[in-house]
Amino acid sequence: MPDSQKNLFLDSHFLNPDRSNLEDIRKLGYAFVDLIVDSVLDTQNQPFVKDESAFDILIPEQGQDLQELLAEVRSQILPRTVNFQNPRYMGHMDSVPAAITIWADALVSAINNNMLSHELAPVFTEMEAQLMQWFGNLFGMGTDCFGTLTAGGSLANISGLLLARNWKQPESKTLGNSRDLVAFVSDAAHTSFEKAMNVIGVGKENLVRVPTNYRGEIILEELESAIQKAIREGKQPFFVAAIAGTTVTGAIDPIQSVGEIAKRYDCWFHIDAAYGGAGIFTPKLKPLFRGCELADSMTFNPQKWLWVARTCAMLIVKDKQHLVDGFDGELPYMDDRTLNFGNLNLQGTRRTDSLKLWMALKAMGISGCRYLVERSLDLSDGLRQWIDDSPDLELVCEPTLNIICLKSNDPQLSSTNLRQQWIDAGKLWLSLPLWKGDRILKAVVLHPYAGQ
């Protein structure tokens, strides 16, 4: 790069300390705001995916003009994205982010503090610690509860299983070779539990998937029978999970009863409330969360049913000491007299997602969270009524949350073909999960203006 262009290059990408390019940086920000509002948020009436053609990244030798690059994003990238802004998209547990969290996410990137340690993110360390205790108290997990934000629910579940292994066999932290351990989840639990068993070195074959009823709720007698069978085989049960919002049907296991069984057999009790945890905000669903006080750990993802921009997930523990003992980390290059989340998390460098979550809670308030959760339940009731009124559709099971499972009632029209007809017509975008051996249709009613 010629010397004459070096200063120009720097000023195109960074704010000069002399502030000479302040307005250019500001204009770039405004251009992004226009791009986001006009070409992302204001696409409610546009197709689910406008352009399905292949894309080539085409990295140039010389950097591209930034305004031209934004124009290319507008014309070549955004039409190829899945349009969650369309209120008729109800395919998966993907919410449209509340506006405050979109801009907060940009602020997080601009600040760019690092949650590795207090030294690198002092105010955000305090914020995250208080938020974890606040959510733990919300779920009734006791005065000693704590937690950490994670990059998604899968990592939170993996972390929970790791803590359980290290609690049951502390020597495995240093010696490895976990002996005869076996874990129990329902057959409707998320696939991250298999991944976790692989990661923590216990092995996927030692994960027992317990049968569920037609709604996807774990069958308690089957759970206890499976634990007793493992004991007779000389294995050591160490982990039992209850699911609060299964991936397909949104079912919530009987948390209190599952927790009592876990404790009866001296197992770590984990609750995967990645999706359904937001139900704690409404009295309509709060009774389903009785028994959370028994949990040793819990996964919850505000990025799903609390409309916080990704990523925003957490692992809450009953006792902070579980994190200290479970991860047993050291940061010799940091002040060990302060709270350093790098010691309490599988991640080292980590974004300050606490700011985004805090701003969402401050902006919406508890009553706002309650209203949005209840609104989605009301909207899903409307969809359920539409299904009941249609001679060509039927419910697969009674819904627990804002997840409606349905299928075609027409022997000449499969659910797969019906789904494609709806997508092609711009009517609905539903997912097509496998449930109890059949392909069904699933609607997750998350958009605040769903169906419009």
C-alpha cells in the first residue's frame, strides 16, 4: 500500500485521535442504521427468503469503498437471509430481537470489553453477577445462587454436565477416566446432551433417553426404572435433567417430581429451560416451575422467548461454589482477588452480553416481559383455534407453551407438501420436525405481530 494511502486507509476504519474523521465515522453509522431499519426491520411483507441462488464471497486485493460495500450487502446478502421479520414466519425458536437489543448489541461491539476478568470488564462483571443472581432468585434457586452467561444453550447444557461429573467424581478433573457414570434425560431433550456426554468424556452411550408421553413429557415411572436398571448393572447415575420447553412440542416435564427422583438417587439435578424459562414471568405458567429450588443448575436463553438479540444464554447454579469447584480454573496473569468469570466458564474471551440483557430488562420492565410472553400465548391460542376450525388440519398434541404442533388431515396431502404450499404462497413458514416417527408441522409463535 503506498504511503499516501495509509492514512486514508486508517481513517476509513478507525476514529482518528485528532477527531478529523469523526463525521465520516458518524455517517457510516447512520448508513448502517438506515440499512437495518429499511432493509431488515421493514421487511414484514417481503418473502421468507427472496433469493435462494448461490453466493460467492469474492475477497478483493484492495479494500472496497464502504458505501459500495453496504450497497452490496443490501442487494446481495439481505435478500438471501431468512426473513424472521415476516410475522408469518413461525418455524423455529427464533425471535425477532427487541429494537433496544439490536442497538445495544452494536454498543457491546463498540465497547469491546472482555468478560475474561474483572480487570478487563469491571462494570460488566458486576452487572453479570447481579443479573445471574436476579434470575436465580426469579426461579427460586436460593440465596447462594450464581451463574454465567454463555454462547448459547448448548454450551450451558455442556457446562451443567461437566459440573455434575466433577461433583460426582472430583478426581476426574485431574485424572480423567470417568468411571461407570450414566446420565438421564427424556427422549424429547435437546441433542446438546449427546454432544455434552462426548465433550466431558463420559460417552454418548452412557446417556439414557427416557420415554415420554404423547406431549413430550418424561414418564416418571420410566425414569425411576431406568435409574434402578443402571444401578443393577453396576453403573453410577450422576445426572438427571428436566426439560422446560422441549424443542419439538414445547412440553415441560414435571420439574418437582423429576427433581425428587434425582435427589433420591444422589444425582445432580439440571433443568434445561433454554426455551420455556420465560414462562416464569406469567402467573399462567409459573406453577409449572415448582421444584426449581431443587435444581443444582439451570439453562435459560433470553435470546429465545425474551426477544434479546443473539447471543444471550446462561447457566445458573444453586451455589457459586459449584462453578469454582467445577471449572477449577486459574488466571495467573490476572488479579485473583477479584471475580474473574474466566475461572467460572468454559469460555475465556467473551462478549459483554450482560449489557444487552440488562438494557432489555430495564427498557421492558418485568410487566413488559410478562405482557410479551402472555401476548405470544394469546396469539398461539388464535392459531390453535384456526387449526381446530379447519377440516384439513389436526393438532398433534395439546400445547403447553406458544408452540403448536399440527399435521395434515388430508390423506392426499402430506404435511411436507402442505408446508411447501404455504411457503410458496407466503402464507406460513413452519418447520417440519420428526416426532414419534412422523413428520409433523411446528409453529413457534414468537413474532409480536404473528399472523398479520
